[in-house]
Amino acid sequence: MNYRREIDGLRAFAIIPVILFHAGFNLFSGGFAGVDVFFVISGYLITTVLLDEMIAGTFSFSNFYERRARRLLPALFFVLLACLPFAWAWMLSAHLSDFAASIFSTATFLSNFYFFSQVNYFSANAEMQPLLHTWSLAVEEQYYLLFPPALLAAFTLWKMKAIWLVAFFTVLSFYIAEYALYEGAERSFFFTGSRIWEIGAGSLAAFLINKRGVTPNNGLAFLGFIAIWIAFLGYDKSTPFPGRYALLPVLGTTLLILYAGTGTWVARLLSMRIFVGIGLISYSAYLWHQPIFAFTRLRLIHEPSWQVMLILSLSALIIATFSWRFVEQPFRGKSPWLPKRIHVYLSSVTGLLFFITIGIWAYSMNGLPERLPKNVSKLEQMTSLHSASCIQKNSNTCIIGAVGQSYDTIMFGDSHANVYASGFQQHLERNDISMGTVIGGCAPVINHIKHNPSKSDAECSALMSEQLLIASDNNEIDRIILSAEWAYYIHGWRYESRLSSYRYGSSLNTNIDQNPSEFKQAFLATIALLKRNGKQIYVIEPLPEYSLRPPEALAKIEWHGGRTENLLMPVEDYRSRNKTLLEILNMSELHEVNSVNVSQHFCDETVCWPYAKAQGQIVPLYSDGNHLNGFGVDSVAKSILLQIGLLPTYQFAMK
């Protein structure tokens, strides 16, 4: 095939937004679409080579897979090997176990299915995965296994009319991508069936160019270029993807391939030396940037500053240049390092088996916790979420506390209420008291569903509304307790990056999909309903929420050094986050609603803290950024029950 400088330049315009998106720069909020550009380019280049060889009668599977191995595996092996010492030195056991599984899935070309089952691509947990980006390599590798034999069979039967078969599967894959969005967008992102149409678009372009060549057209080429940049700058983590929204980068890239011929404005731009140079190292840059970012985030307690991430982004390009020159290039073509095809196959299989073995071993050893100091390992394990055990289940009500006792108190809530219930249990049992709980994954108010609800949101809201109505009509119920991560239902997630830290100076993230006025209306309607039926109403005030996992952060501090004071949060952040709820509770019509204070156990007048000192040691109180662990809930359970009036006050006077 004829070399096209503009295609290498286009690679530069794909890789830079990807890197800056993963670095956290909000300007490139849609930079993840750069991967879609790569998919189209890959489909075009591979199909062009296959068609040329099939038409000439020189196609060979052994030649094809040898070229693919020489192109992809040396740099991939180099990156995987470089990751191992950093994983050993910086990863806690839970992260190392995940990393081991991702190494195994990468070496078996199945990492997209591994991440499909493990993480949301846009979550902060994904930012801690050094090999997250290999999902796209897995999609391409699966394509390389399936497409050549299918195309050869179709070409043998129909020659160039095989384009219709490619078109059929491209359209089918697009339909699958659209359908999968409604079944679970976070899963569809990694699914091979949702991505094949993007590679197929490049394949269709290859058929058209094989027939009529590249047709230079300034207008259509410019239109394609603009379409790509609209996606890069206009999309963000909330954009349903892939599917119809992926049409912009995919069709934009296809237009560039078809019409950005020699002499067009866009081709002249893309053919500039700097862009061609970045394009040449784009594969290595793609391989290196995510491990560099992930290991930095794993090593540090807080999210790196934008200055640090910019330096790391530039470092990824510098390392990629070295990798391209001394790792990629020596193995391309008939390299003296691997002069024969058999050498390529043997070294490829050996390398893959090595990383498969490493992955199985480290995963089977649960992330090798014995390599950690004992106090570090102990801190890491303090993450368990406790759930109350039902002594009896009446329909959707879980009864906790003492066996055989009737109950006049019932608590409604989400996972926060579930954690509190686990702390209540032993105190209720000891005092021969029972309590009912109705726990769901939604706000404990009637007729409130988050904007654009999923099926589970709608079902949870319907169940919660039904159970609140039943409890309000039950004359045996005197007290009703409401507990939740209230601000989430009013404003959305606390942090843009839930497990890492502040995102470049913005500590609060108001999710535009949430509607405070809707929540206020539903909350007031719930209170009015319960008051009409004479219930005593208690609302457990929200916990301070953190941008990190306190057990992990404390373990890092213990392991690598640092100051625990860096984990403290200004109390003003807590007050600002929960301002709307506190204002609602202070409304005059809610003067009979009792607020249960928990922040007094975690905040003073200046700061809030996610840890405590016990027997001279620092102990985390949280399991993640907003749930208490066993130690944390035990520290507040008695106080909550006392404020609600379920425990006799003389117990506290005696103690």
C-alpha cells in the first residue's frame, strides 16, 4: 500500500486527547474518543493490506500473524516487564491481585472482558489500573483472529463484493452497540460486539479506496476533522458510549481517510513533521501513558496536581520515543533480533506464557500480602463493610436485635443505613430490643427517582415508597428513622474522582443530572405523610465524605511515609456539601423532625477526620470514601441509639 503521511499525523490527533483525558484535563473531556479514531485507522490499514495481498494472490496467514506479532508484542512485553517492579514496590495486596488478573487477561488477549466484569471505564477505580488501556488492544487482537479468515472466505467466493458482508457485520455491530447501552453502558464500553463496527468503518473505507482511490475534497475532509474535535471537546464521562454518539469520531475519521488526500488543507496540517513524528510513536505512547499515570496515583495519597500530570504526559511521549526507536523498530521487518518466522512465534509464545504464569501466581497468592509490613497489611484490611443479620424477615423488612420481641421502630435507607444497622444489632440484642429495617439502593423518600433512572433505580424507589406507606399506616410503629448518603441524591457524587482526590482544586462536584428541587419536594411529602399518622421521625445527618479510601491512604503513609494530617478535611467542605439538606431540616414545617447528629464524632469546629487513635495506633474509621467500617460504626452506634431513645440513658451515666 502507498504510505500516507496524513494517517500518521491523524494518529497524533488521536493519541494526544487520549493521554490528556486520562491525565484529568477537563478541556479534553471527550479524549477517550481517540481510541475510536485508532479503531477506524486500524480497520483501514489492515483491510488495505489484506485486499492487496488477496488480489495479488500472495496472502498468507503465517505472514500476516508474523507481522502482527512483530508490530505489537515487543513494545507490549517491554511495558509489562517494566510494570512488574513498580507493582511489587508500590501496590497494596488488593491492587496487586487486580494487577495480576489484568496481566493474565492482557497476555490472553481478553483484557476487555476482564475489565468488562470489573470496572467502569470512567470510575476513579479505573484510574488505578495500570493496564486498563489494554482493553482496546484486546478488541483489535480478537479482530485480527476473526477477520482475516472471514474476509478470505468471502473474497474467494465473491471477490470485491465481499464489501457487502463487511457492511452487514458493521451495521449489526452498531445495532449491538445501541442495544447494549440500554442494558448497561459501562459494560458496553468494553464489549467487542459494540466496537467491531468502528473497525468495520475503516474496512469499508479500504474497499472504497481500493476501487477508486483517495478522492481529495477540502470540504468533506474538514468536516471529518471538525467532527472528531467536537467529540474530543464536547463529550464527557456522562456521554452514552459507544453507539450513536461514537458516530462523530468514527464517521469523521472515515471522511478523513477517504477525502484528506494530497493537497487538501487537512492533509497538509496532518502531514506536518511534528504530527507525523508523534503519530509514529503513538502506539508506544498509548502503551506507556496509563501505567505512568496509574502508578503515580497508586503511590501518592492525593490526586497529583495538574502540573505533575502535565509533566507525566510529556514524560510518556519521551519514553515512547525511546521505546519506538529501541524496541519497536528493531523488531519490525526481518530484524536481526528475530530473523526467521519461527523465532517470532517461539519468542511470542514464550513471552505470553511468562506473563500468564506471573499473573496466575500473583493472583493465586492474593496479591502477596506477606511482602508488606504487618502493620501496613493490617491497615489495608480494615475495609470490611458490615451488614446486619436478620433474626426474622417479614416481606421486605429485616428485623434485627433481640429474638421474639415486637418492634415499634423501623429504619429506612440505603447502604449507609445498612452499615448503621450492623452497629445497632449487638446493643439492641443486649437490651432485649428489636428494630425493623428496610434497606435499598435509593433515597428513603416516596416517589423520588434520580434523573434518567436505570431499571434498578425505578424498582428501588417503587419498593421504598410502598414500604414507607405501609409503615406509616402501621399503628404498631411509633418511630421511623431515615438514613442515607443524602447529598448524593441532591447533588450527585461528592468528588469527580471518588477514590483518588480533589480534581485540580474543585472539591465539590454538582452532578447536573440531580435535581435539588425534586428531592426537596419528595422529602417534604414523605415527612408530611409520616407526620399525619403521628410518627416520631428521626433523620440521621450525613457523614463527612472523603475523596480517598482512608485504609489505603493510611497504609500508604505507614509504608512509604507521609503525614496523617494530610487526610483531614476542612469542616467547611462538609457544611457546604450538605447545605441543602440542613436547610431543608431547618424549615419551620419540619420543627418536629429530629436530626440525629453523627458529625460530632468525626468533626470539630475546623476539620473532619477519617481516622482515630486506638491504643496508640492510627485506625481508619471508613471502608471507602463515604462508608464507615466496623470500627467506625461501633464508635457512633450507641450515640445514635441514645439520640433516637432506644437505649436507656442510665447505661451511659454508669459508664
